[in-house]
Amino acid sequence: MSIAVKHQVDPVVRSNLNFKIDEIPKFWFANDPFKTRFFDALSLTFPEGERFFIESVRLFRDQIQDEDLQQKVKDFIRQEAQHGIAHDRMNQQMIAQGMPVEKFTQMLRERFQGVLKNQSAEYCIALTAASEHLTALMAECFFGERETMQEVHPYVRALLAWHSIEEMEHRDVAFDVMKDIAKVDKKTRKKALVIASTMMLIFNSYRTNEMLKVDGFSKLQRAKLFAKGLPWFLGRNGKLSKMKSQYLDWFKPEFHPSQHPIIAQYDIWIEKLAETGDPIQAGEAFWAYGR
């Protein structure tokens, strides 16, 4: 991979976007309990996760002299705050369905606060940059092929499209703080992605299982749902498995997030939002342009 190649767009802060989340059905992904709850479990992570990312970057904010990076950090913080607000609304829908959201949130809060308290600032920013690497792959993973999100309710599809767009826009911010300001060593950087990936899979699977239990599925039924649904994500041809090459780029010595191309329909979303002011219409245009 050539280190000269750069694909970058500046972060843009967008607020007060209405995704009509209170109108979505219970099983909004193809009426499939497993796929819905797996994504719901991911949504549960974002509010507390975004707060951790913000705090990790703030640990180094006063050391940044470069004005361009200072502005990007400011926009990164504002974008992440908006993501937290949007997914909090998604989580409110789960509370209305009887899901133990506060239990999950408290567990996440304690874990992230424990990392901030007990680990070095360098480790925290490395964990943030590694997590941002994962979320930056969302756009291509979920929207590169139209079929992937075809059976997702359009309001949730729009939320995920917007989140994916902004993750691409600020994908290099935490990385640049980690590399240029914190000067995190390569061993810590590699370790951070392994830990972030492992914890995300373990805890997401745990929350998915717990929510399916609340939905009334027996232990055997849940096992069957996992056996059928998990390969969609992580099987040989799973949606996440297809991102293996981009994922592993992180471990290359000269890797930088800007080496990954921006998704082809990025401008489609930008233009449709500017034209209509409606994130749902923008999300539909973004999704429809996939391969």
C-alpha cells in the first residue's frame, strides 16, 4: 500500500437531524430478531463509547499546536457528541420494549471510566483510534453493496448512513493525535485493536443474547438464532469478514486511515442532504447508490 495515497474529507458537524426513530418497528431488520438485536447491541455501545472517545482525545488537546488538527479535534468532539445523542434516542426505544438498557449502560460506563482511571493516556487514545478504525469501516461494510441494508427499515438505514458518513470524515483525527501528539508505540497500537475488536464481539454477543432472552426466546432458540445469524456477520462470506483486508491494514507499519478510499457515494449523501435537509432522503440515496 502506498503511503502517498490520501483520501480525506473534513469533518462537518450536523445537528438536529430527525430520523423518526420512535416510528420504527420492534424487529426493524427484515423482521429478524438476531440481526435486529445484534445491531441494537451495537447502538447501546455508542453513547458511552463516544463519551470515552471524547475524553481520550481531550487528554491531549492542550498539547496540539497544529491549527488544522485543533479544528479537526473540535469537530470530532462535536460529531461524536451528536452520535451519542442519536443513539440515546435509539436506546430509548429499547427501554420501551423492556430491554435492560440501564444495566448495559452502567456496565459500559464503569468499564470505560475504569480504563480512563487505571490506564495511561497513551493507551486510552490508542484504544480510541483503534475503535475509530472499526467504525470507519462501517460505510463500506454496510453500504458498499445495496443488498446488505436492503431489508433494514429506512429510518434506521438513514441513521446508520449518517453515522457512517461522519465516521469516515473524522477517521484520521484520533489516529493523528495518537501518532503525532501522544506518540504511541506500535506495540500498544496493535494491542489496542486486538482488545477493541475482541471486547466489541464478546460484549455485543452478550447483549444480543440478553435482549433475545427478554424477547422470550429460550436458550435453545437463542442458540439457533446465533448459529443462523452470526455467519451473516462473521462467516466466510460474512459482511464483516469481507473487510478483513482493510481491517488488517492497521497492523502495517506505515498505515494511515486516509489510505482507504472514501466510499463512492459519499457526495450523493452530501448533495441530497443539502438539497432536501432530510437525512432520511439522504440515507435512501446513499443506500440506493451501492453496488
